[in-house]
Amino acid sequence: MLGAILAAAGTTASMMATGVWYLIGSLGFVTGFGFGCMMIPALVSVTVWFDKRRPLAVGIAICGAGTGMFLYSSIVRFLLEHYDFHGCFLILGAIVLHGCVFGLLLRPPPPRPTYNDTSSSANATKSDIEFETQSPQNKFDVAIFRNWKYDAFLLSCFLFSLGFFPVFMFVTSRALKELEWGEDEAAFLLTAISIANICGRLLCAISLGRSFINNIAALAFVMMLGGVTVALSMICNGYHTMMVFCAFYGLSGGFMFVGLPIVMAELILPQHVEIASGFFVFSVGMAALLGIPTAGVLVDKTSGNFTLLFLMAGSTISVGALILLGIFLVNKFSKR
């Protein structure tokens, strides 16, 4: 609820913006901080309440973000046409405030067994297990960083996000400036990516958790597919080839944003879900904070050329995929 109030306040305050720096403070910091506070409880709640059907539950929950991405540009365009700049942000703030209602529906995590660091949740004995009490000292446990697989997972998430978000921000700019498309054609690229993103989230929800699919290996493959897609997008100069790029880019992104929390839950002990989710969201947000401005500087330094940006973004995503692949291989051979 606090996150929804902050996000709504930042969005509403933006109606009085007089310059870019004002929007950076209101939308960037206040609204962004509020959205971060909203995301973590929702992610933790779904993760801890569902076990057997966790991929499906997480997929359904996160599909809401994909749907919002699809509708956002159309809603903003409509509001700007009918209610001008000030009315647009006022109405968006009211919409965001509805998050308080849904926050009231979240249930606190159930009591669950905790395990000693030397034992795993799969093979712990009764002497290793005790039920967790929700005391403040259990909320922030940096012992989670002694799990090198989780550390590698965070690095993989960071690299994926570092390459993913700049592409989403600059794909329309490339279409307008480099490919010389019209504004309507360029804007439809984001719509196509959003539709594919929703499909990717649904595909992940349906496919992960199957007995014949290794979740980590599946994510490594899809992340590598996304990296290769971004790198090869520079040879996509026609409308149809760009639609193919949008389809693969959107699918891989949607698949990853559902699959990453699921894999995270497999790599950690149950009592670390809250703190692990917090650092997961932090790594994604920090990558977006660093990646998008850096991408803008890179485009400026190369005189508006997007080739180097997309190649570097694709390479960064691919390195993240190789890290996930390494975790999968270690798990596979350690079981023998």
C-alpha cells in the first residue's frame, strides 16, 4: 500500500512539472521507488504461497505487467489528446492509487520450515528444521550471499537487464532516425513487442515446472536466443524483418521475467525468499538505471549510430545466458 501511495503521489505531482529535472525527481525517483515497493511484496507473496504450481501462478501474476505495457502507450496517447498534459498525469496517478486496494488482498507469508545453511530444503532432517517466526532479524540476512549460485544468478539478471532495457527504449528511435520510418510504423514496434511479451509470459507459465524441462536450462536457452536476436537485429531493415525481431525479442523478454523468479526460488532456502527477491529486483532496477543513460551516451558519441549499441546489448545478454548455463552444468554434474 505504501508503494502505491508513493507511486501515485509521484505521478500526480508530475502534472506540475516545469522541466525535465522535475520529472526525473517525481517520476524517476518517487514513482520508481513506489513501483519497486509494490513489486517485491507481490512477487514474494506469489512465490511463497505456491509450490507445485509456482510457474503457472507467477506467470499469471506477472502477465498483468505485460498487459499494462501493451495498453500504456494507447492510454497515454488518448489522455493527452483529451485531457492535455496535466490531466493525463492526474488520471494516471488515480489509476496507480488503485494498487492500494489490491495490496489489501495480499496475505502475509505462511509459517514455513527453516533450514540450517549446511542442509538443503530437499534433504534436511527433522533436527535441521524449525518453523520460522516472523521476527525482524530474519528479514535481512546477508548469509544468502554465501550461496555462490545465487550470486551468479544475480549477475546473470543484471547483465540480461543491462542489455534488454536499452533496446526497448531505443528500438523506435532506430526506426525513426536510421530506417526513416513514419511515427505510426515506429510506434507499432512497441505494440508488437508488448504482444509478444505477453505471449512469452504465458508460454513460460505453461512450460516451466514440467518434469521433462529443466528450468535453469530453459532460461539459459531463451536468454541466449534473446541475445542473438538483439545482435542480429542490425540486419533487420525492412518492416517484416523488424516484426520478426520484435516477436523473438518480446517472447524472450516475457519468458525471462516470469522464469527468473521461479529459478531464484530453486537456488535458495525457503527462509531467504524475501531478501532474495529484494536483491533480485534491485539488480534489475540498477541495470536499468545504468544501462539506459549509458546507451544514450553511446548513441550520441557514435553520431546517432545504433549498431554498436545493439551489438553490445546482445553480447551482454548472451554473457548472462552463459552464466545461467554454467549453473545448470554444475547442478547436472554434481548430482552424478
